[in-house]
Amino acid sequence: MAELIVRADLSALATIADFLTEALAGCGDDLIFAIQLAVDEACSNTILYGFPDGEPGTITVTCTADADAVRVTIADDGVPFDPLTAPSPLLDIPAEERPIGGLGVHFIRTVTDSVTYTREGGKNVLSMEKKRPASS
């Protein structure tokens, strides 16, 4: 298992992406890209909306990979928020008529095979899994 703890700041997103690239080396570029996209969306939302009082917070990203799947857990000490309760975006109307936002959770659901949320010990905990393609 690999773990990274960063300050909840937009400047940390590049560090998180680099951490995932290193932790998931050998998992395939497509899988790494999908995980990076999902984690970036989740962490961006946490950074932008999870600390409304301006107090600095932290984000912990843990990552494991085995022959079957990659699993990433993001824990933060921001305000309680279950992103899985967000409504699905209105994809059947033109982009310019849609409300701003709401696509991040959609991307997370689309690029991962499973995603769960819990609130544990005063932290938001978002867990994602992406199955590895079968070897041929």
C-alpha cells in the first residue's frame, strides 16, 4: 500500500497525480489515467468546497494494486459531504443550458467500477476500485 498526505490546496493536485503514476507503475496507462481523473475530480471538489471556513485541511490518498484491481481511498477532514448523493448531470440537454458543475461525480462513476462513501472518525472517506483488464 502506498500513502500520501497533502495539504488540501489546489497546488497539491500535481503531487497527487505524480504519486498515483509512481504507485501504479506497471498497471497500464489507460488504467492510471482513469484513476488519476477520478482522484483529481474528488480531490478538486474537496479542496474547493470542503473547507468553507478557510481553515487548512488535509487529504490522505492511499492506493493498492493487485492482479485483479486498483483500489484508491481518499480521506479528508473537510465538512461532511457524500458526493454519491449528487444528482446525475443533465446530459441530454445542450451544454450551454446545463447548470454549472455536477460532472465530477459523473466522471468518477464512469471511469471506476465501484465507488463508496463513508464518514469515519470525523473524516470523509471515498473509496474507488477499478478492475484491471484480464491478461491475454
